[in-house]
Amino acid sequence: MTRSLLLFISFTLSISMFSSCGIALEDTPRNLSAELPDTLIEGAITTTEAPSILETVQIFLAKDSGEGSMFLETVEREIEPDGSVKPILEQILNGPTVDEQERGLVSPFAEGSSLVGTTLEGFTLLVYLDTLDGFPTDDSASNQLAFAMLVCTSTELLKGIEIEQVLVLLRRDNQTTAVNAPVSDGEPPADGEAVRCSNYLTYMQDSQLPLKS
């Protein structure tokens, strides 16, 4: 009996010590892992992806002056940069967004042309296309305007790179052919010659002058 009394007293003292130290006793065990974030539970799989880093760039699109003529207007786009100018120029081929169309912006491009890549040689940007199917088919103002958008965006709006002229080429069946770009101003370029934004002054507004090239 003495031994049972001692055990009872010892148990009572243990309960008192836990209570005085602020340690709460629970009737049933808890699943502690339910309160941990997924990343801390061994074997957990999370679907969280790192957010894309977007960059704001500028391109030229076309707008009707209201007097029957077209001019270039700067618009901003957000792109996922890849270290080249390719995703910027692709925005030109994509044409205006719905919001931009409501503001009167248009594009002479149709579906059919894709940008294969770009290369910088000195101060000349080489722009490689797979086909000219998306371009106007004649030497009209629309065709001039299409080249003006590509050329002037490259020479006037690209940041951190100095480009004076642009040469458009077709790359197909492992062969590369230079395109004779139609111009609105100055002497027509020789076969396979690069062009500058100054070859498209007709489509520039006074506020966009002087040009870099």
C-alpha cells in the first residue's frame, strides 16, 4: 500500500509540473503534418511556377491620318525576352490588338509570314523570314508600310543596341535570298542592299524626327 501511495503522489506531482510549465496535455494525438506548408512535408509535390519576367518594348504600327494617308505610330507591348530582338519584331507581324484596332491602328500584314531569326552584322540587322506570303504582293504603299514598320522599329525603337540599317532575307530549303525592299523615299536600293528608316520618311510624323538612321 505504501508503494501504491508513493506512485500516486509521484504521478500527481508530474501532472502539476506540466501544468505549471504551460504544457497543455491533449486527450488525442494531433497530425502535425496537417499544419505544415506543402514545401516542408517530405515527398510533397507543389505546382507553383516562377512568374514570367516581362519586358515592355515599343514597336511601330500603322494608323490612318484621316486624310487618306498612313503614318507610323509607336505602341507598347509586353514580351518575354530571350536576349534577341526576334520576340519584339514578331509583335509587328502579329498586328494590332483589339484595343489598338479600336484606336485606329492597322497592319498591312496578313497571316503567312514567320520570323525565323535575326543576326546583327556590324550596324546592319539581318531579318530572316520563311516567306513573304504575309506581305502585300506589289510595290504599293501598303508594301512600303510593311517594310517601314520592320525597319524603323529596328533602327529607332530598340534599346541597348545600335542598328543603322536592315536587310530582310528569305531562308528556305537551306538557301538564303535577300529581299529587295520597296521604299517611299530616296533612291531605290540595289539588289540585296539594306535600307534605313530615312527611306520611309513619308510615313514618319514630325514629332518622330530627326531619325537615328
